Amino acid sequence: MSETGVTGAGTRAMRFMVQALLLAPLLALSACVTAPVDSRIKDSEFVALEARFTQHIDILASEEFGGRRPGTIGETRTLDYLRSEFERAGFVSGTNDPAHPWNAPVVLASVAGGESRIEFQIGRRKVELEAEEAAAFTNRRRGLIEQGELAFVGFGGGNLGQDLVRGRVAVFLAGEPQAAAETRRKLLERGAVAVMAVLSDGSRIERMRAQRSRERLELAMDADDQLSLFVTEAGMARALGAKAWEELLAAANAKSGFSAVKLNARITVEATAQRREVPSHNFIARLPGTNPDAGAILLLAHWDHFGTCGPEDAADRLCNGAVDNASGLALMIELGKRLAKGPPLGRDIYVLGTTAEEWGLLGARAFAEEPPIPLESIVAAFNFDTVAIGPRGSAVGFIGEGRTALDEVVRQAVADAGRELVPRERAEPFLQRQDGWALLQRDVPAVLVSNAFGDEERFRAFMSSTYHQASDEPGKLELGGAVDDLFLHEMLIRRLADPKQYP
């Protein structure tokens, strides 16, 4: 599960609503013809599945897999393991690309560190700002602005002066980070060559500099030429002159509103970063259905974790990622095997193991950007993430509730399985922190239905002590709720994969 974080669904969202209304009688009928899952589960079968889950987790979260960091031997071993399990079960490659069977390339970029220099010039006077006054960041190896013109846009609301902003460095008074990011986006859309956020003091600059010093991964295709610039109010006063800056602040705070103005200054900025490409892959498999023209069901789970990530002085620095997310992979593997062994399914079943989820859902975003099948053909997508938490019989958290046409199908299956849904507000905060979010933004009906949220005390304990830590390693894990989730999803997918039950 990622640490990062709904766009409008347009006409497809309306179609989901219509489908939900039309499907109500069909769902009621399916509830009559499909027996509750728990009535068919023998204790011996349940225990056997727990043992197989444990075996998968022990392997995927072992020392040999090195924490499954993208671009390492751990990735190679993980992808090979997934292929061997699904190919043996009867799946075929799902990339639909003969040049890249099973593993769809995802080019990542590793970015870290860097230095910057920012200099203002007014007439012949030049002022180079100190490190505590300003910083510039780039996602490329080098970013440069020479003698750039500046436009001050106040707080970034009202009249942004598009003609004045275009081709210049836009300077704005920044508030809280999320609002500042939105203002930056708007200014770049209006043609600014870069955006400089003015902060009240240097504390945020220091935090960002410390954060940027650590390696991070991004999609290589996301790299842009825009620099991110930050300066303190004191730095602006020193660069422009105290009186000139005070006049700009007064104008920006005036009740009558503010219009962008060109500043009588130019700026030179140079920023560097350590950047290298990291080849990685999404794993994609397919179980052919008898009626593939009716669309597909997608199962997904992220295979990646952080590799070595513990404190430098720690005895154990390997973040194995047993619960997050070897457990989700184990569920997906065993679910795939049961679907393949059972009665033939009408719709194709696609399996997606995503890379770099921990760095911002990057693999899921890459899949959505270049899918092996049209996204509109995906009838439903189910994400499996961090499932080894709740005991057998746990209630179910439902991420994505109210956002697709799947609500009634999911609720009916949960009821048929003899389980309950937890309050929506318990799972909703994680909506943007899981791979399904990248698909929902493309109008794919993606949900996460999990035991993890069923036992709030256990979930909080995991998040506070084990999440993204070296302590998330194989051992005595709670797998009862995960096996429950397997049977619940088997019921769901068999219903949804039948075009007669779910047109």
C-alpha cells in the first residue's frame, strides 16, 4: 500500500448508474441460484489454503528476494515466480505483445539529491540567494533558466494574467502544500516557464531539501523541464528591496483584488539532480474465457516493496514486505488457480502484478497509459493489497464504494458470504493510496474489498508498528481473513465473468 495519494467519470459514470439500476433484479436472482460461500468451505480446505498462502509469502518475502525493489534481482525473481505459478495453472501471457511476453516494460527513473543556485538581477545589481532563503529542484540531471522575466500573481487566485504569465517565471504567495501544488499546476497550464512559491520562512525549504536528498522513483515519461522554485519572504525582500516587496504584499492583500504584474527583475536559476533510468516491468497474465468479446475481469496486486530501507545503524535493514504485499500476491495466485480449475468462465480474466506502487502507483499508471486491452472493456477490477491482517470471519472494508456500478454486486456477495461491511469512513481514506485509484481515474470500475479494515485494532497496530518497516517479514501471520477474501472474490468474479448474470 502506497503512502501517496475522483476525477469526474463523465458519460461512463452515468452508464454505471444505469447499469446498477438495470442489474438489480438480476442480482437478486443470482443470490438465489448461488449458495453462500461459507456453506461450501471445509475446515481442511481452509487450512490447506492458509498453508499455501504461507508458502508463497515465505518465498516472496524471503532474503533471496531482497525486498522486491524494482530494477533489482528481487524483481527478476518475483516476476519469474509469478510466471511459473500462473503458467502452471493454465494462464497465458496477457501483455498481447509477442516481443514482451508476460512482463510489460515500465521505464522508471531514480532521482535523488542535487544542488541549486538562484540569482536575481535588477539593473546592474545582482543578488544571489543563500541556501536558507531559496531552493530550486529538478527531476532532470540539469535545469536552467537564464535571465528569465518574472510575473507576480499574488495568491494565485482571481486574474492570473495569462498573457503576462506566459513565458515568464510566475511568483506566488504559497499557503498550505496541497493548495500551492494546485496553483502551480494552473500557472504552468497558463504558460509559465517555471513557478516560484514564496514561503513565510525556510523550514519548508529545509524539509523539501531533506526529502529530495533521498532516492525516489518516478515514471521516466513523467519527467518535465519545469523547475520547482521556492523562496522565503525575506529572500524576496533582499532580492527586490524591502520597500518594493512590501508594496507587492500590500497589493496582494488588498480587498479590491489583485492583477498579475511584471516585476522589474530577472532571474537566473540552475538546478541539478542525480538521475538514472531503472528498467522495470508489470506482470500480466490472462486466463482465456469462452466469450472474450464480452469484456474482461482484472485482478491486480503490486509486487514491489522497498528493498533495503531500514535505518543505517539497524541490525536488520531489509524491508521484506510480507504483509505489504506478498500477502496480496499470495491471494491473487491461489484465486487464479481456483478460477482456472473451476467451470469455464465467459469473460477473460487478466492478472496484473504492478511495479513501483510504493512510489506513487507508478506501475498501475503505466498500465492505464498503455493497456494490453481497451480500458473500457474491463468490466471490473479487484485490487489485493495488505490482506494478512484480519482473522477469519472479519468484516469487510470496501474501497471504491459509491464510485462504480459494482456496489450492489459487492454488497450481495458480502451478504451471501455471511460477512459484514465496515463503516465506509474506515476504508475511504485509503482510496488514493492503492493501485485501483490509477484505474478509477480512467473510469475503470476498480474496487478493493478486504478484511484488512475489519479489525480496527489489528489494522492500527500494523500501520503504527510494521507498515513499511523491516519488521514486516515472514513468520506467524494472520491469514484467516485473507482466505475468507479469496472465497468472497471467487464468488464475485464467477458472477461478474458470466455475461448472463452481469450483462
